[in-house]
Amino acid sequence: MMRLSAKRVRKELKTLEGWKLKGKGICRTFSFKDFVESIYFVTRVAALAEEFDHHPDFLIMYDKVRLTLTTHDEGGLTEKDFKLARHINRLRT
């Protein structure tokens, strides 16, 4: 899968609630009631990531989870990152 152009990345970000460009990836921080809810969310995202064979970087901070997506093999963002981000957002609705 090919890396997206900067113009395409900006376009995709406009349609993706809560995610921001950070370096060669996109990231979003999710907030929860407590640590248990955070871990439950991480578990659900992990299962989704396995299904898509595309895995985010996780940073767990008690009641917050920061996810970062990038396609390491392509050295930046691809359609896979935005597709997974959309599915992750649906976990929170």
C-alpha cells in the first residue's frame, strides 16, 4: 500500500474526528472513567487491530489511552491508518 500525499492526509484528517497529525502518524487520546475502562478499550482496539493486521502504538495513562497510527513499512500514512482510525472511533460511539 502506498504512502499518502500530504494533501491527501490533510483531506482525510478533516473527515476523522479527534485525530491529529503528529510526525509521520496520526494520534488521538481517549479519556475514560478509570483504569479498568482504559484497559477494556485497549483490549477492544487490540482485537480490531488483529482483524485488520495493522497495529497502533498504545500509551496507557490510567484513565487515558493515546493511540498512534502509521504504516511503518511505507514510512508514513496510508489508507490502512485512516481505515483503522475510523473503526476505532466507532468503538467510542
